[in-house]
Amino acid sequence: MDRKALIRRYKESRRPMGVFRVRNTAAGRSLVGTSVDLPSMLNRQRAQLRLGAHPNRAEAFEFEILDTLTPPDEPDYDPSGDLRVLEDLWLEKLSPFDDRGYNTRRK
């Protein structure tokens, strides 16, 4: 398969979407968030830490996917509402607020 075909296949493939957590193992705090492209989001978080764009050291962090969302085969599907529900469930379960995390409470 040629390079252009590989790029096209990559762009047309569905990327895993869902809820992720970045956990600071030194401080015991977490950040919970959502993304429509989990691998890209986690790679970006790792890169920021590795390149010094973050005040903490990279080795003090763990990255994990907490939940994934399988979208229906509808071309106009908007995952934002479903991702918000998943995120709310994990925020309730993990409570990464105040001294336990980096998330802020929603009003």
C-alpha cells in the first residue's frame, strides 16, 4: 500500500473517543477529561510534559483511558452529549476536585 493510501485510511478510520485520566503519582491528584480522539489527546499530554511545557516532571504522571464511546453509524452524529454524560459519571466516581485533582466543579 502506498503512502497516500495509508494516510487516507488513517484519516477515514474511527478514532477511539471517550474519557481519560491523567494522574499525578507524586501528588496523588488527577485530571479527568474527554476527547473525540483519545490517542491524540494522551499523546499531546505526554508531549507537553516531555517538552517541559508543564511545571511537573513527566515521570510523575500516569495516563489511562477510563471509558470509550462507540458511536453509531450516523454521519451527522455529535458525540458531545454522550461524552459529557460519561465524563460526569467518572467525575462523580473519582471526585478529582480541590486537593484530589485538577478539575473544577461545574455549576
